[in-house]
Amino acid sequence: MRRMTDYGYNERLFGGGIRAWIHYSRFHWLARGLAKLKCQPRRVLELGCFDAKTIDFLPVMPDRYVGLDANWEGGLDIAREKWRGAKSFQFLACSTPDDMQLKERFDVSICMETLEHVPPDMVERYLAKLAEFTEAYIFITVPNEKGLVFALKYLLKKLGKGDSFACTPSEFVYQTLGQMHKVRRHEHKGFDYEWVVSAASKYFDLVELSPYPIPALSNSLGFGVGIIGKKR
């Protein structure tokens, strides 16, 4: 029997069922946020674009789109093939903030389910770069990896033989209690969305913090948290 880790990124996250519903929910969160702000961006920058699914959830087709990604599992290659006829769209390899060598500005910047994979010392540098290139709004989503939601996600992945990270019993307890400083940080492991909120607030005025996939819940009960910031 194949484990979830044997599948490609799109198969694992968007192949159907409740997992696909959860992962697509960040795109629906973005669409709701843009609609609420009556924002129809013509110039869009996305960090961690993978195959640029985001374009399909924008209210209008942008005149200019630049997607940045480390190209894990060939996401950029998929995007380049899909949008090969769109001459104003670019898909650029990016592994560090220093790779963001852009000479233009964008109406909005987007960074969804990416910063949890970034080394902690790079998170604020990426946000500073995004602020440099953004004229209006930034839209960020990050997973909730603490509290009861973390415990539920971790146990469901273990039971389903999914792609959960290694976690000692004490780390499981600390992460469930929200004592993130006691957990050795590695990607999702020990990741605290509130660190990103704090870092983003240094460069943007925070407009909204909201959970997904169910907007009516509190942030602490969302599988992920969306952050909207307005450029100062």
C-alpha cells in the first residue's frame, strides 16, 4: 500500500476528500479577502507559488504576475507549462530573500503556506522584501501548529499514515499546550503562527487575522490562519 508520502504534492494535498477541502480553503480565504477589500489587483507577486494555482482564484486576470518558488517537486515547471502563453507572467526560482532581485512594484503580494518551511532567521527578511515590492496589501496564510488543532492534525496524520513530522512525547505535549519555545523548530514542527503575525506587523498595518477553513471559528481553532496587511 502506498503511503501519502509516495504521492506528488498535488496528489497529496489536492487529490480529493477532506484534505483537499482544507488545503483549497486558503485559496477561498484569499478570494474572500480580496472581495471584502474590493481589491482587483492587476500586478501580483507571489512567494511560494508552486504551480500558481492562486491565479485561478484572483477576481480578475492580472496584467502582470511574478511567482517565486524553490521549485520543490517541480512546481515552477508545471506553472511555466500551464501559462506558457502568458508573456507577462514569470516564474522565478527563489530559495533565499537574496534571490528576490526585482525592479518593480506590485498591487498585492501573496505568500500562502510557505513561511512555515522557511528557516526562522529568514522569515522577517522575506517579509521585508515583500514590503519593499508591495504597494497596497499583503495576503499571508500559515498553518496552525499549536494547541488542540495541532494535536488533532498530528494524530489524524499518524493514524492515516500521512506525512507527519517526528515528534517526541514531550514535544507533543508542549506543542499541544502552546509552549512552542520548548519544541525544536523544524518546518511545521514548533511553528507558531503568532511569530509571523508579529513579524508582519513590523512592515504592514494588520487589517485582518482570520481562520480557515471555517471562518466562524476563533484563530486558535482554525487549521490555518490568514493575515491581511496594508502597506504603510
